[in-house]
Amino acid sequence: MIPATSATVVRAAVQRRSFSLASSFRAMARAMESHPFERLPVTQKSAAADWAKQVKRVTSQAAICVPGVTLFFGWPLLVRRVANPGASYEIPESMKLGYERD
């Protein structure tokens, strides 16, 4: 091998960009992106907000979430009520406020 040629090969290998997983993942994510970030054309008007659809979506989600969260956090009280129907919570005397004491 000619010395000048081997020096050129070594210099090219050293100057080559190193492989980066982050840049590879970034390029892959950009390739899979359904709508690349760019300016919208001036000739195209933006779509109007569909508030009826948003209200319907939030209402249907709340109809599931509110009872679900209530049941999730309230099951101990429900079990206590079922297991001991006559029991009620009594505040200890030491924790009562002045106007609550007998």
C-alpha cells in the first residue's frame, strides 16, 4: 500500500461521524411522523372547533371516571357499611372542637 493512500484512509476513518443511537431514533421518529411540522398554507382556512363533540367526549369520560374513582377510593367505607350496618364514625373527645363537645 502506498503511504499517502493509507494516510488518506486513516484520516477519512477518523473524520467520519460516529454512530449515534439518539440521532438514529430521532430520524426514525421523523420518518414515522404522520404530519411533519411545517407552516400551514395561507390559502387554507383553519378548521372550526367542534365544541359539541368535545362536550360529548368529556361527558362520556366523566360518566365512567367519576363513579370509577369514587368506587376506587370509597370501597373501604362501603365494606365497613356492609359489614357493620349500625356503626358510625365517632370523633374522639380529644379531637373535638370546643363547640362540638357536650
